[in-house]
Amino acid sequence: MDIRAIATFDLQSEQYARFRPQYPEALFNWLGGLVPSRQRAWDCATGTGQAALQLSRLFERVDACDINHSQLQVAEVASNIVYQECAAEQAGYGESVFDLVTVAQALHWFDLPRFWSQVARALKPGGIFAAWGYERFHVSAEVDDAMRFFHAVIEPFWSSSNQLLWNGYRDVGMPFPALDAPSCQILMDWNLEQLLGYLHTWSASKLCMQSLGKPVLNDARLRLARAWGDPAIVRRVRMPLHIIAGRKPG
């Protein structure tokens, strides 16, 4: 994982817990219908446990790991979620343990050859691997146009790893036969504060402000505010998901 990105995740753990969008229930219902049983799931790079919490409503036990201590400190709590502080590539679970392995918004950060080895060992025969992520969002023509300026300011600070996500995870070399994934999107109803809070959880936003100072994004924020209108107005934010999934043979 990009060391600069780890540092920015440390700085924004509470922001992640507060502002990161929730994944659609339809995604988890689809996954729940694919697995051989609902005994145990593993959520990799769980962050503040958003996906783990949703999985905990479907599975008897959810194991969730993350390399970032500060994110785990503010992670979602449920009686059947077991958190572990470690990299997904070093989790060390046993053989044929999990019915489902998931990665939400993080697969592009992994050392993929080492990770695939872990997943292939830990999944049960017939078990499911699934990963998903989101990037651009849509609000309105005016807000979307203002976001182009925000993207332009932070563009030099994106890690090259993000290209895997932007390509829809097509190039990650998943070692299992692929399954057809549904078309899903995240729908959030946000005011301007919530939108800006979300934008500040981006690793590129944090690195941009660390390198050039917090005022560097002031103009971009003002453009967004003008496009938004009354800050208290709640607008529908749409985030299409990139989803890949595969089943372990057996």
C-alpha cells in the first residue's frame, strides 16, 4: 500500500466514519444469495467497518482486518464482528474458512499476488470473492461542472494505484471464474457540509492540503458552494459502483 496514503488515512479516520457513504443493501442481498452458506465472511481492509457491519446482518461471524490502527479504533461495533489489525496480505487465516471474502474501496491498494494467495487459501470451495469501489459521483449539471475544478486541483496527488479502480478493476487478475455482477449505485441525500466532508476524506485531497496548504482548495470549495446554492439544501448524490466477483471452484 502507498505509504503516503496510509498517513492520510490516519489523519481522517473520524471523517471516514462520519462522511463515507454507505453501500447499497441490494449489493449485500446479491452476495448473500451466491454463497454456499452464511457462516463466516472476511472483510479485507475494512477501514471503519462499513461493509463489515452490513455483512454482520447476514453472516454468523464476520472477520474484518485493516492495517490502520486509528481506523479500527472508530470502527462499527457488532457482537459478531472480530477485528484484526493487519494487512490483508498477512491475515493468516486458515484453509477453507470463509464463505465470502470482500474488499470495499481498497483492492487497488493491495499487493495483489500476495493477496490472491491468501484469498485462494482462505475461501471455501464454492466460496465467493467480491470487490467493489466508486469514484466519480453525480449531483446536478451545475455541481458536476464545479467538481471538474476540484478534480483538476487534486489530480497530481492521486496515487497511481487508483488507476485500477478507475478501470473498473478489470486489470486486477482475479484468480477465480468471474460472475456477472449487477449494476449498483450508492444513493446519498447530502447537504453541502456532508459533500465537502466526503471530499476531504479523499487521500488526494489530504495530500494536496498537506503539500500546498489548506487554502489551496478554497477556490474549488467556493465554486462548489455557488453551484450548490443554499448549504442546507439536501441533494441526491449518485455514485455508480464498479463490482467484480468470482467463485472458487469446488
